Amino acid sequence: MIRTQSFTPFDGQKPGTSGLRKKTRVFMQPHYLEAFVQAIFAAIGGAAGKTFVIGGDGRFYNDRAVQIILRMAAAQGASRAIVGQGGLLSTPAASHLIRLNKTDGGIILSASHNPGGVEEDFGIKFNMANGGPAPEAVTEAMYAATKTQTEYTTLEAADLDLNRIGTVSLGDMVVQIVDPVADYASLMESLFDFPAMRARFAAGFTMRFDAMCAITGPYARDILENRLGAAKGTVTHGTPLPDFGGMHPDPNPTWAHELMDEMMGPAAPDFGAASDGDGDRNMVVGRGAYVSPSDSLAVLAANAHLAPGYAAGLKGIARSMPTSAAADRVAQAMGLACFETPTGWKFFGNLLDAGRCTICGEESFGTGSDHVREKDGLWAVLLWLNILAVRGQSVAEILAEHWAKYGRNYYSRHDFEAIESAKADAMMAALRAKLASLPGTQVQGMQIKAADDFAYTDPVDGSVSQNQGVRIIFADDSRIVYRLSGTGTQGATLRVYLERYQPGPEGLHLDPQEALAPIIAAAHDLAQITPHTGRSAPDVIT
């Protein structure tokens, strides 16, 4: 039976760059999730006759949310739903299923790298038929609907058994429960030189992959241990848990400290990697050699031709504005276009769909290509493995050769988390107010060449995005970028991005924090971080 439920609209259901994220208990309120799902359907012209991919990263409330969404889709006339077994799908795998099955889009349940559990975070977003996150016009339509809608319809029915692969009916809607790994793993096998990688593992190559008790565990086990022959136990923390085992599933040196300790220790394996809550981010580490996300993007772009799926060459490279210019130098040397976009994977979607670029990345541990329309953590790890297998070198050797050829963009991100929003906003307002007066002045002995608030005009559709981050550019092209992140669920996270280029041949192997010391000091001086926020040091350094 179809039931119509009335409710009072909820305040604050405004989706950000990665959908709507709140504390789990907020989503567990009566009608809260349903109200936002109804807004999604309203923004895309209804669910009638459409096919959706549905799944998530397995965090607390994922299982209930999938059942709720299925019942609402069935009540509102959707023809088919493709669901990962157990309600599980990594974000890149969901993007692939949308594209593979030519569906009308997908609903992905995740708060990405944020902690999970009843007291932690939950999230939901809609991906379009191209497999990519909804653009701003659609998310704005969702938000508008959340302010006016007062009822939703749902099907009164028992929960489906989502653990059994196969096809079942929910009202008039067909529900196809699929292996969440199989199609994605087949895609990876079509892109990379699996025989060369298998041979490298057979020859004694060792690796550690930390899945952080999150969604990538089953994918990594199937691909790395089963298909490529890595030793059993290569994948650690490989079982997805509703609270991620108490871990913070953010693959950076701070939160993936167990992996970092092993990789920097005396018995380190040859290669290490980690992925996040929903599988779209990655960290790559060699024995004694941490690879920054910006350097990883540049190295992957420079060597992608070694993988069969990219042997024909790249169409272009794209990076988010806060990401270092290391990839730009690769693009210039290869005669490729390089695009600088705002932060948020949706900005890459137009470029990928238009065939303007092949590989793209952002500094927050996200890298991907035109194989899907999301960043893809395991894809990046496999491309690194492909490169290592073909070149027969270590991570440290590959980095050293890359820097010798292109120079090194020393780079770091300093995160100041859970700042009171009013204080963070006041700091950014004060900084923006003095931008026009900064060019020509000096700070920490360095001359400022330019200062602005980054704006982006999409080269495909002409849309304009304003206020995408404050940039301070020095005479030697060193940079500071300030942004307030939209991925947290409480307060504000101030992200400060710091960059200095060293052309070489000397000075290519310094500690990044040492190399960036004057830039760091200038960043604090210019924004008056401590007076505004009370913080003198970041919570996370990557």
C-alpha cells in the first residue's frame, strides 16, 4: 500500500559539494532522510519510470537508509533499482554502475572520509546519469524543495533481503541486488596490466593496503590478493564496519598512522596505500617515502601511458585550484592542456564528458580519470602498481627522477578543524577586505605579486563559480590558498594550502615543512589566524 506522510520542512538541508552531511542522529529523526530524498526526486523531475543505483559505504544507518529509499522510489513509480549486496557500494563503483547500466542516476550514502557511528557522521548525495555528482543547479533545486515540500509518499512493505544476490520485486519496481565488487574489478582489469603486476608480486614484491575498516576492503582483497596474487594479509582492516572500527577513515599521514609507522620502519614493505570511508580517496607511500597527493597526480599523469588503458596518451590534465602546480609542469612538457578548477569533483565532470581531459586530481587525496565520474582511490593505487611493475623501480626512485626532470613543488595542507563558524567567517572576511592592497607589499621577506578570490568560468558550459578560495601569490610563484571546507558536520574547517617551487638540481630533498617555513609564517601573519581563531597550530598536516 502506498502511504502519504505529512511533515514540517527541516531547516539546513542544503547540500554542499558532496551532498548533505550531518550527524547520524540528525538523519535518524523521523522524516528527516525521507524529506531530503523527496527533494532529490523533485529536483530531477520525479522518480517515475526511472532506474537508480543505490548503495553506500556501510556506515551506521546505511542499511536502514537503503530500505527507506527503495520504498520511496517504488511508491513514486521508479521502474528499477540496482543495489549493491548488503546495501554496499564504493562511490567509484556506484559511478561505474550508473554508467555501465545507463541508469538515470544514483543515490549514494556516505560522508566519505568522516568518522562513522551513531554519534558520528552520515551523508547522502545524488549522482547524475553521467555518474558524476549533481551540479550546482540541481543541488540548488534540491535545497529549494526542502524548504517548501510538506509530504512524501512511501510503500508500506517489509524490508528486502539485500544480502542475497538476485532480482526481486518491491511493489511494481524491480530490485536487482548485485555483487558490489565484480563489475568494478572487471573495469580495473581492462585498464591496467594485470599480468605485469601479477609477475611483480610473484617475484617477491610486497605491499600493505589499509582499508581503514571501510568500504574498499572487499574491493582491495578481491583485486590485490585474489586477482593479482598479493600475499594474504596484504589488505589490513579489510572488513567494513558501521563505525569503521573507531578509526577516522581519512587516508592521510595523521589518521593512517599505523600504515605510516610501518612504511617508515625497518621492515617496511615495498609499497603502501590506504583508502577512505567510501573508497574515493587514496594515500600512497613507498618504503620511507611519503607521496603528497599533488606529486601523486603529477607522477601518474607523466607515466599513465605505461598502463594499457592510457597507452594512446592523455587528452588533458585537470587539477583543483588548491592542488600544487606540479601537474601543470607535466602537462606543459607533454604539450597537453591543463585545467585549474574549483575544489569539488563535479567541476571535472564537464571536462571529462567533453573529452577535454583524461586524468584529474585534487589535493585532498583524490585522483581519478575518465573511466568514471568520481575520484577513485583504488584506481590510483592500481595505476601506481602498474607503473612500479613496468619501470621496475621503487617509489623513492620514481619520485627522485620526476623531481630531477620537472623540479619539485614543495607542498603541504594545514587543517584547523571545528573552528567556531562565526570566527572563521570573520577571519575570511577580513582577509578578503585587504586583498586589493596586498600586491607589491612584503611579508616574511617575500614580495606579494597577486592576491585574489579565485573565480572559475567553465570552458564547456560557460557557468561561473565565484569565491572559490583566497589566493596569495608571491614573486617566485610560491602560493598560499585559504578555504573553508564544506565537508565537515560541525563548525568550520580552515584549510591552508602552502606551496613553493624548487627548480633544482639542488634542494630537491628537503623536509616539506622545513622548505615551506617562511610560507607557513606568512600564512599566519596575513590571515591573523591566531587572533581570529585562537589556534596557533593546525590539527592535521598533510
